[in-house]
Amino acid sequence: MQLTSNLGLIACALVLEAAVGYPDPVFRAIGHPVMWVGALIGWLDRAWNRDTLDPRLRRSLGIAAVLVVIVVSAGPAAILQATLPAALSLLLATAASTLLAQRSLWSFVAAVGTALRQDGLPAGRAAVAHIVGRNPETLDEPAVIRAAIESLAENFSDGVVAPALWGALLGLPGIAAYKAVNTADSMIGHLTPGHRAFGWASARLDDLINLPASRLAASWLVLAACLHPGASPWNALRAVWRDAGRHHSPNAGWPEAAMAGALGLRLAGPRVYGDVRVDDAWMGEGRAEATLRDLDRALALYRMACALQIAAYLLLWAVTLQS
């Protein structure tokens, strides 16, 4: 019964978020749940992550910080799910939809293409800086487009597939806990001197909880390539098999390799974050000279993958209702 309820929650949340996203008036009025979690993480970082502390203590405090963030995020979600009457289940789905990013991810990545078309490379660099951490000033136009496509693939896993999966397994508390860990990783899970110890727990836990979703995200992209004209599911599978494990991240390589192979591109590879060069492996064996048409194709493939995921959850919900 709980599985049926969770599947219905996620199916409805995915449809709601794809249709309306997170309304701007609501954002202007109260912000976004991820911002609330981020504020807590920032406070914990300032209060507990002090340079004068022993690294072992900072690591322990980092573990405690992740636990605090999970409890504060998942606790209210669990109470809401347990106490909300069935007649108001749409409110629960609405709450879950705020922690999915299908529509917003599409908008941010599409904005890179719009900026490049209308105002050229400087505007494209500024737009892509909103979704990637690398130094935009080092990027020419093909590199800007590759960065946008890589972000689309990786965040399809982190922002869409993973929260939906954990929601299907554990309901609204599962989505809330996942987003708490994922947000902590994005803020403090870095190998910098200031966060190497304090952010260790969030980085390792984020890697662990994204393992199943990254593989599932690659699968959705391969299936989407079967239905998208000009995309190659076989090349996507070959790229995942050959390249995903060579990525510096245990998870990002899976959707990035699938996207690269499907579109006949090379993604990832050497890049610069701030002043630090990362010599990562290439995903795929196609062209590195990505074009605006490739960005359009990536967005279309992404939409197809999202539609397949929605259809799958609706089907699973219907099947469990009959059992």
C-alpha cells in the first residue's frame, strides 16, 4: 500500500512540475525549499567548520552537520505525509514537485542557447556560469555548449531521476533527505583546504545515494535515443560501457556518456575550475566541436527521457493499484 502511495505521489509530482514548475510569485514570496536548506548548511559551515580545529574533529562535525540537515529536512516531510488526509494528497504531490527540477533545468540550459544566438559568446559564458562551476572565461563557443549539455545530463540524474527514485522508495521524506544531502554536497563537498574534512561526509554520502539514479538516468537517455530521430542508442550504450567508469565522478560519467554517445559528441574531458585544471577523460568518441544544433538536440533528448520516466511511474502506479 505504501509503495502504491509513493508511486502515485511521484507520478503526480512529476506531471505537476513538468507542467508548471516552481511559480515565480511563490519564489519571490517565500524563496525555494532548497534555499532554506542551503541557509542551514551555510550556518553550520560557519559555526562548526573552523580552521583552528583538528581535521579529525572537523570531519566528525561534518558528519554531524549532514545528520542535522537530513533530520531537519526529512522530519517535517515525514510528519506531513503521515498526518495529511488522503483527500489532500494533491498538496503532498505539490510539495514533492518543488524538489524536482525537470522544467527549471530545461530553462537554464535553453537560456545558454538563447544567449549565444542573441548576444554572442560573452552572453553565453554568463549564462552557462549559472549552471556549471568551471571558469567561463576559458571557454570558446563549442566549450560553452558542451558545458551546458554536460550539466543537462548530470543534473538530469541529480535533479530529476534521483529525487523521483528516492521518493518512490521512501515517499516525501525520501525526496527531502536526498535533496538535503545533494545540496550539502554542492555547498561543502569540495576537496578544498576549507572543506576537505568538513565536507567529506556529504560528498561520500552524495556519491552513494546517487549510484542507482545515475545508472537509471543513463538508461532513460538510451531509451530516449531509441525514439529520437538522429540519436543512436547503440552508440549511447557503447559510450556508457566504455567511458562511464573513467569519469572522475562515480556517477556523472553515466548520463554524460549516454548523452555523448547518443548525440555523436565528446563531453567532459580536460577543463578548468577556477584556476585548477582537471584532466578528466572524454565521454564518447564523437565531435568535440559542439554546435547550437547539438544543444537543441540534447534538450529534445532530455525532454523525451523525462517523458519516458513520467510514463513509467504512471504505469507502475496503475499496476500497483490493480494488485
